[in-house]
Amino acid sequence: LSPSSYNLQPWEFIVVRGKESKKRLRTCANNQRHVEEASAVVIVLGNTDPSSRAEEIAADRVRKGLMNEAKKAAFFAAVKRLSEDKVHARIWAVRSTVLATMTLMLAAKNMGLASCPMEGFDPECVKEEFNIPEHYEVVMLITLGYESKQPPERPMRYGFKDIVHFEAFGNKPSL
């Protein structure tokens, strides 16, 4: 149910649970041991081809009365522009996909599972090992499982007054 630009939902997930599969993934993830120790590792993918789902999404909107022919034409024009700019299409896919990834992590927490996002991996190795088509970006890996011990005290996090600005950068709240 995560939001995405144009509602194109460019995310897909590969759930890796098998011992041999996790071993292969570990070699792509800088040999990080928690890849094999986790109950599952999710390979998070972003589809960098915005047009791949446009027809189905537009048909659903038309069927539900949410889109008329003029809006449909504007929708396809926007998707076409996005598709023609490969750099922007990649950024678009990653932005939308991280929203779904955070939703996955929050849902896991709600189910009593711990999760950890990982960026330390070789995306080309992951693509090769798991037969991922070229038009997908490997956005991140998420380890999932039950915590085996009490987690350590959380590292320092910046607070509201440190990261929020009002109206323009530099206008900090006075708390």
C-alpha cells in the first residue's frame, strides 16, 4: 500500500531463505556474516522502466472512474518523458522503492521481527547470482529475523531541532 510516483509501484522483492542462496548472497554483500545468520534477506528491486506497468495502472484508473481520456493522455505523456531519461528513471525508481522498503520494515517490526537495511553489496554480483533483469536496480538488501539477544543501546540520533527548518534552510525551531 506504499505510495509511489504516478502509482506505478516499481518495486519487487526477492526473499532469500535457503542456506545456499544466502551463501551466494553473502559473497555479493562484502562477506557480511549477518546475511547468512538472518532468517531471511530481502533483495529490494526498483524497476527502472516506468512504462512497464503504465497500461495496467491506467486501465484500472479508467475502470474506476478516476481517469478520463484527457488525464490518461497526460499520464502516458508523463510516463514517456520519464522513460526517455534513464538517469531520472533510475532516481524515480529508487525514490518510490525506498518508500515501499520502509513500509516493509515497519510491517516486520509490527510482526515482532527485526530488520536491517544494507547498502554494502555489489549490485552487479546480486543481479548475476539471482537472475535479475537489466532494467532493475538493486536498491538495497534487508535482513529479517528474530533478535537473538537484547540489542545494544541505540546510537545517537539527531532530534527535531537539529534537522527541521521552517520556511527556508537555516530557520531552526526555537524550543
